[in-house]
Amino acid sequence: MIDGARWWLALAGINGLMAVAAGAFGAHGVSDPAVKDWLRTGAQYQLTHAVAGLVCFSLLRAEVGQAAWAGWLFGLGGLLFGGSLYLMALTGVRVLGAVTPIGGVLLLLGWAAVIYGAAAGAASAR
């Protein structure tokens, strides 16, 4: 398997597992509307980026060079974004919300890497 790809696949799996668990817990185990919203938001972003991490594996196989960066950024960004919201929801420690934007920036950088990879590929194809 492509070097590093196993880590992306593992990160995508961890992100997917956490997102489904948090979404289910938010839907069935929590009554506080703010906590439900944190869990829902974390699950939505984390699951979306778990899938994006899996897509990066396909991009890597298609030799889109920036897929490596995007895969790492989506994986780590999803963990920080969703994980900080889940911890905040479970513990009530609101200072953990300061970590959420860091995860969000990593997710944005992942999308920027995809855009750059597409543009660089288009330029080299000319």
C-alpha cells in the first residue's frame, strides 16, 4: 500500500467512528439543546471529512500530489474539530472550544491542498 496511506485510512475510520457515535449520543442520550448542537455540528463536519480523507486515497492513487497533504489535514482537522466539540459537550469545559477553530483551519487547508493539487495538475497537463 502507498506509504502513509494506511494512516489516512485509519484516521478516516477513526473520524467516521467518532462521528457516528457522537451523532447517536447527541440524538438519544442528551437533552441539553446546546450540547446536542455541539455534538451534531462535530459529527457533521467530522463525518464529511472522514469521507474526504477516503477520497484523498483515491486521489493519491491517481497521482494527484497534494492528496498527501489533504489527507493528513482532513484527518487531523477532523479529530481536533469534532473531538474538541465532543469533549466540550461531555465535560462542560468551554475552554476546549478554543481548539475547535484550529481543527477548522486544518480542514480549510485540506481543501486548499485539493484545489492546489487540481490546479497544479491542470497546469502540468498543458
